[in-house]
Amino acid sequence: MVQPSRARSRPRGRASVASVAGELLLTAGVVVLGYLAWQVTLADAVMGERQQEAGRAFAQQLDAASGADGGAVAEEALRTDAPPAEVRADDRESFAVVHIPRLGEFERVVGEGTSRAVLDSLQQGLAHYETSAMPGEVGNFAVAGHRNGQGGPFTHLDEMRLGDRVYVRTEQAWNVYELRNHEYVPPTAVDVVAPVPRMPEVPADGRYLTLTTCNPEWSAAGRLIAYATWVGWSPAADGMPAELAAAIGEA
Amino acid sequence: MYAALWRILPGPWSVRLLIVLALVAAVAYALIVHGYPWAMQTFFPTPDPVIE
């Protein structure tokens, strides 16, 4: 005798409005919990990768504009004479790419002005203080970036060490800076982006780089600042500085 | 709703299970790569890193 299958013998439940609503609510709960887990684990990997892609694409544009051969490496030592003057970018315009080997495969686009439009953009992510100097200019080239979220370029800014190089690449030149120190400041410490950082009364005397981000993580209670000083430049047309090429190759 | 989905799927239960897992994976991928980034950009501004 053939046994009826278990599926057939079980009463077939009909979906009611309440059961569908319940299942939708459970699903919504899972999706929301998923968002929470995603925000603290995968968010900056996913969105940061979009910014990296944008960085690579913009770097190719700069290569084309400067006449540099894509994978070219400049073998000459960095020059320490005055680098070419940069033309100020329009608000929200992309004008530079920053490489920081200490932060891993880091290649992000700098946009003009510290608006949310630039900071939150997956095409940019680094925001140039519009009143600060341009790359290589005498004064302070100051850039803000999120610590967490929206790509979180500066999540590990606190792990940079003395002497770590920061490469700022424009259509004309690679300007190279070297990390000097960190500082933890309140959000109101506007003089960190002064021409001479922390000395607003002193006129510009050298070429500095200031990076600003949130501190602690996921909080706007304070700011983490990284200061760097200029070490030299090389023409964009010659290609990537050999030292950076080596650092990327090792990474 | 999900019971109805299970009944619509073809094949024996092992095949259905594979299809369901594939669907779940596809939905999870779409959320991680597209849905959640959009949600963060739209609804969850992260702390301001600017000095002002």
C-alpha cells in the first residue's frame, strides 16, 4: 500500500493578511539588523572601494592631461625648487589625487571646498579647505576626510607614523609630503589649517599639508589632525615617483 | 508568503533549497553593494570631519 507523502498529509496553510504582514515585518527587521552590521563592518570597504575606483579613473584622466605614460615611473630624485603654481579649482571640482601608502592601497580624489557634497561623494571623499593653499604652494594645503562612513578615507589616520609619505598628484606635478605629527584638537581649532599650522599670526614660511578627520571614531566630539611638511616634487609628465611605485608594488 | 514561494519553486526540496539560498545571496549582495550605501548616503550622515 502506498503511503501518502508527508507534504500531502499536512494541511495546506493559507496566507492571511496577518501572516504576510508578519513575514514582511520579520524581513524588515532582518534588513535593518543587516544595515547595522554592515555599517560597522563592510560600509567603508564597499564605499571606499568606489572612491578608489574613482581615484584610479581620475588618475588616468590626469595622466592623459599631463601627457604622462600610464605606468611610467620617474627615476629622477625629487626636485626641491618651487613646484609649478596650481590653478584654483572651482567649487566641488576634482583637482588632485592623494596616495598614502601607510593607509594601504589609498588613492582618493580631492574636491574643492569642504562641503558635504564633496566629503560624502563616492567620486571624491577628500575635501580641500577652500581658503588653504593649493598643493605645493607656500602655505598649508589642508584636506578633510571622513573617519568612518561614506568611504571613511581616514579611518586609520591615527596609525600613520613619523616620516610616512603623502603624495599629492595634480595635472602638473606630484608633491610629496612627510608626516611630522598628530594632534587631537576640539572641533573649533580653526588654526590647524592656518598657513603655518597652529600659528595664525605667522605669515606663510613653508609648504605644509594638514589632514583633518573626526575623533573618536563615529563621533564629531573632537578632531584628529595629521601634519606633514613638504619634501619635494616631480613633474607629472615624468610619471609616478619611484618611491611610491615601489611602495605600491610591495603592498 | 514565503510558504507560497516555497510551493512555487520547482523540483525536489534539495533543488528548492539551493534556489532559495541563491535568492538570499542575491538579495544580500544587492543590499550590501547598492541598497545599504544608498541608505547611508541618504539617511545617515556621518560625523563632520571639518574644522570650523
